[in-house]
Amino acid sequence: MAIRLYDSLTRSVKELRRPDPNDPSDVFRFYNCGPTVYAPAHIGNFRTFLVNDVIRRLLVLEFGKDKVTHVRNLTDVDDKTIRRAREESRPLAAVTKQWTDKFHADCRALNCLDPHLEPTATGHIAEQVKMIEELMQKGHAYRTADGSVYFKVSSFGGYGALSRVKERELSLGSALAGKPQTVDADEKEDGSDFALWKAWKPEDGPNKWPGPADAAPGRPGWHIECSAMSKKHLGDTIDLHTGGVDLLFPHHENEIAQSECCNGAQFSRHWYHSEHLLVDGKKMSKSLGNLYTLDDLTAKGFSPMALRYALLSGHPRKQLNFTFDSLHAAESALTTIHSFWQSLRGGNGPAGHFDEVVAALKDDLNAPAALGAFFSIVKRGPHGVSKEACDKALFALGLKPDFVARPQKDAPSEIIALADKRWAAKQAKDFATADALRKELTAAGWAMLDGKDGYKLEPLKKA
């Protein structure tokens, strides 16, 4: 079954294809917008990054690991990064390295595959300048009095096709949404035009580079960064571009305009956007105290793998409501998965058991259906199930099979090992072994309380 994914541009579910499957050298070109590295990524950001990770895993299963090139950028110069460097009186590079390292550590903890390439905006200034100069030469961009350069939205007839922004009457207010502006709007020819190059201002500190021809020294605008990095590493046309729904306008709309006007070719054959994450039914914000990072949750005793499970439990194109109850449920589910996986013996058995798990993911990333299919297999028991096929399904989801949730922190490791063995025996319906192991736990002074999706250990009260 081919991967079928909703396309935000055509508003339809389409098959993902390599441009020329008969060409052995041809690869699937996948670009997703990475973080702005000025602070730790929050769990809403990671919902999007985990969705991208599942897409990457499906592409590997579909085309082979050598037939996919995945690029994820790092935004290491913009208003936010410069403001943070100024507030902390530190060099921009020191600030962005700190948060880049933190982002990488969180990705590893959440079991995300590394992108093949991770370009930075500051490492591609020359490519951005060249692209801006080409846009100016072709009449799609102009310089303002202060030496900044703007893209002329009216020069691109296809503007708004992705976000349907023209249907909402493009205005100055909507065009400026998403990023603080550092140039007065009245310097632009039209309120909908957006910055390609921002002339240096004193508040930028030492952060400036030589600009395009006839422009002032300064720094690139946010949107041109992705277009230039994508062009450099994947070519004029890519096969899939993803990101959160908050990037659809203006960022991705602007990427299309500047890329297609510069390159004279379709920018991306497919667009996919994941929806917002809510926390306890509300939008995340610092003022509400519900904006969590991975560190916040691990400090409360939850594992990164439980967060991964919780964030993948809803359909990516629907808003997901995150709660601490969902993390507790994820811990229990992962314990069940671990016990089931342990009970499997080698690679024997038909692989077809898990085909429906991967098939659900290939059907527009239907993660709830995939998890439902997985647990249907678990309920039937391990008899005749292929461990190799189970590993493939877990790879697609990015779930580690050797994970065990251990809310019972005071239990010794040997007691936990006994409890794991007993749970695995029970899942395998080997009740004689399960009973014998329970007696061993009781003799050692521990009660094992079975639940629907896992167990708890409690010390027996002494007489």
C-alpha cells in the first residue's frame, strides 16, 4: 500500500511518489521547517516534529533508506534569536548553539531519526543573497530607502493558493501576522509585501552581513531562509514540505512565492500541515502556565517515550488535547507493549498481523487507527506473531519496545525484573508461570496489582 497523505494545497489526499521511480539515482526530497533556536522547544512544537518523524519512517519503509533525503533547517538568526542574545549579553552563536544542543538532546530522548541534513540560516547567507538578487533582477523584489529589500506580492499571480488568503482579503494586518516587523510598513510599496532582507539597525548589535547588490548590510528575512536552504540541498522542486498549521500563512505562502518566482518551477509537489496542540482544552501560553517542555514533564516523573506516545495518540490533522491523564495512559500502554514484545519468540509467525498497523499510518497518518490495530493484536496474544513484523510496526511509530514504565520508584531492580517476567507470562496466558512468579513476589514482600494496561508494585504491610 502506497503512502497517501493530505495535501494542503489541493485540499485532497494524494499518494506520495518519487519523481522517477525507474531512475535508481532518484530520491524522495523531504523538507520540514525546524525550530528557531532561542529557547527550548515546547511540546506543541514536538507534536509537529514527531509527525514529521513518522512520515520519515514511512518513507524509509516505502522507498528504502537510501532513496529518501530529509532536510530540517535551524533558524539561528531572526528577531527572537537576536533579542535573546541582546537580553543575555551573549554572542548570537553562543545562544543558538545552546538551544540547538538542547533541541538535539530532546529529539534523541523522543527517539526521532536525525535528518540527513540540518542547514542553518547563518550558514547560508550567500545563497539567500543570491536568491534575493535574482528576484530583484526579475522584478519581483525592490529596495526601500533604508536599504532593505521586499518581495512584491502583486508580481506573483499564484499568491494565496495554499492558504486561500485572497478569499479573506489580503490586508496589511494579516500579511504581518506571525513575525514582528523591524521596518516601518509605510516604507513598503504595498502592505502585503514581505521582507527578504532587513537593513541593519542598532538593536541588531554585531549581527549583520553584506547585503544584496545596492542593499544595505543587514540580515535575511525569515521566509527567504527556508527557500534558499531547500534550493541548495534539494533543488528547485521538492516532493514534500511539512510543518505546523501555524506556518501555513504567511511563512509557507511566502516560501512558494519567492521560490517559484526565482526558480521558474513548482516549489513543492505536496504540502502537509499538522494541527495545534491544546493543553487541558486551552491554547498553550506562558500566561496560563500550561506551556510545557520535555524537561518540565520528566521532572514530574514522566518518560520521553510516554510523551511521544501521547502526542501520537490523536490524528495529526485534528487538534489534540494534552492532559496528564493522557501521559498516565501512555505509560500503561507502553508497559503493555513491552510485556507483549518480550513474550514474542524470534521471527516466526505470519508477518501479516501487523500489516494493518503500518497500513493505517500510510492512510493519511491515522495514528489512532494504527495504535488500535496494534492493541487488537496484543489482545489476541503472542501465539504465531512475528517479532520481526512487530519490530517493523514499532519502528513506524517510533516506539521503543524495551521501554517499561516504572511509577513504583522504590521497588528494587530484581523485584521489577520478577514483575516484568510475571506480566509477560500473564500476557502469554502462561498462568502457571504467572502464579509461581506472583508467589515469589509475595515471599519477597511485594504485592503486584494488575491493571487493564499494566501493573503496580506495592510493598506488603508488615504484621
